[in-house]
Amino acid sequence: MPTEIDREELRRLVAGGAQLVEVLPAVEYAEDHLPGAISIPLSHIDAESPKRLGKNRAVIVYCWDTA
Amino acid sequence: MSPRAAWRLESLGFGTVYDYKDGKLDWLAAGFATEGTNAQKTRAGPLARKDVPTCRLDERLAGVRERVHAAGWEAAVVVNSERVVLGLLRSKELAADGERLIEEVMRPGPSTFRPYVPAADVAKTMVDRKLESSPVTTSDGRLVGLILQKDAVEAGAEHGR
């Protein structure tokens, strides 16, 4: 079950090596994204995703807000 | 959107998945840096003057006014112990009777800007509403600094939207 985290927890996890993924459309990622984040829009998360991400490292996903 | 992404990643075999539920909006509102094409735009956060004097609700105006003027300012932000913005003192409020308490003379609930708002947007709002200065605050209401209309107009004209 995914764990919800806040901003401070995110910073701590990223400092510890967690992977950061923005799941918004690529155009929104291009305008603004969190430092170090990669873009994998929600509609592009599929069986190929594990190739772009390390399965053995924590992954943090985010979008625009709680919606 | 991010909860669905998190669940989908789990279904693909990722063992440790977190959802930053408040997302990019929260990050920007806190004034943290971003990467991308918008990162080069001047925004309210960096423009806000961080040395703006602050005061508390229970102070007398005379003492605050003396401190504010000695620092070369014509404005001060009223904050609580958590630096949450409660009010604003501009020239007009600073000229009131010095024996009065700050909470009696302050302008309560001033218009504020979030740190990520582009300078051009800030400038337009401040000119339209005739605001000489406005606090810039984080999403939880904490003071980042005070933005002056002339700074916003200058930066907005220079960088555009």
C-alpha cells in the first residue's frame, strides 16, 4: 500500500536516494518540476516503467495537488 | 492522479512507493526551487524583501514606528510567534496614535502572494488594486518577505510572463 508523505518527508527520502517521479503530462513537467524528478505521465506507467526506475529503490510520485 | 500512479507502480512490482500527496503546488508555495522552463522566470519569492520589519499584535505603535523608521522602512508585517501573517502596517497605519496597540491599528488580512507567482502577474495585481506593498507567504501563511509594487513592476517589465 503506497504511503502518503509530506514535503519534509519527501526531502528526507530524496536525500536518502529515493527516485522522484512526476506523473503529470510532459508539458507540465517541462515548465516546472521538482529538482531531480523524472517524467512518467500517468498514462505512460506500464510494464516498461521498471526499466526506467530501479525496482529496489523507493519511488515517490507526485502530481499537482491532492486532486 | 498521484494515488493512481502509486498504486499502479505497486502493481508492477515496486515494493516501496510513496505519494507526495500535496504535490507540486505545495512545493512551489513553500518557495522551493524547481527545474524547467519556468524556473528562469522572476517570481514573487525572490523579489520579496526579507529584511522587512515585523511586530506582534500586543506591541504599542510608538515603539514599532520608531523601529521601522530607524530601519528605513515605511511598512511592517504583523506576525505571530510562528511567523504567520496577521496584518500589515503601511504608511497610513504607522501614522496613527502611538499609544494604540498594533492589533487596533493594523490592516488585518492583507492580500498576499505565493512565492511562485510570476513577477508580471504580481505587478498587474498590485497596480490594479493600488497596493504599495504586499506580504509574500507560504501555503501555510508564514511570512517570506514583503514585495514592493515598484520591484514587481520593474521585474515584470524586464522578464515578462
